[in-house]
Amino acid sequence: MRVLNDMLNGFILILKGLGALALTGMMLLTVADVIFRALGRPILGAVELVGFLATILLACALPYTHRERGHIGVDVLVRRFSPRTQRLIEGCTGALALSLFVLVAWQMYRYAGHMRMSGEVSMTLQYPTHVVLYWIALCFAVLCGVILIDVIQAFAKVLSS
């Protein structure tokens, strides 16, 4: 389990760095497009590229955000339960989330395959969209690993108490 956790932490750090690069790229591209647009020479495909970079940024941020507990959580009722019950609820909701995101990752992978087979490309730059979709599927797979570790830890705490 420690090896899996260390491996996931490595993936999360890489994804976090790539997300930061995507955000920087969005910023630089937007600024450059505004400047060149003012000069009458807009950057061809800037909107498409910013959209791709935003998608990459969001996908890369999911595992890190989950690991850091950065999602919004409403636990007004759950806080009133015993710690053991809280861990049990955490494990069950984590298992449900894991089921959902495994399904999402799998379907995203399948969808990317369909897009690759059909030769789907972006409208302006003719960039193959399946590349971004495969990236999203990979990020969701890493998120599934992070959730799996959390579920195992929550149920281990329930069993040990």
C-alpha cells in the first residue's frame, strides 16, 4: 500500500506541475492574443488552445485537490456522529465516488478511442481531440487511485476502532 501511495504522490506532483504549466500557457496565450488582436493580427486558434489548456488544467487539478481535501464538503450532520461512524460514512461515500470515477475514466477512455477512430479534430487548428480525452482519462484514473487509498484507510480505521 505504501508503494502505491508513493507512486500516486509522484503522479500527483507531475500532474500538479503540468496543470501549472497549462495555467501559465493560458495566461501567456491570452495576453499575447489581446496584444496581437489590438494590432489587427489575432492568434489563429487561440480560443481553441485556451479551451484545451483549461481542460488539461482542470483534469490535472482533480487528484491533487482530492488529496488535499480541497473540495467543498457539507458535514453539519456527520460531525455529530461518533468518529467510528464518521469514518464508516467516509468510507461508504468514498466507495461510491470511486465507483463513479472508475466509470467516468473508463467511458472517457472509450470515447477517446471512438474519437481517434473517427479522426475527429478541432475546428480551427485541426488538432486531434482524442489526445486531450486520453489525458483526461489518465487524470481520472489517478484520481481513482487517490480515492481508493482514502477508502482503504477509512475502512481500516473503522475496523481498528
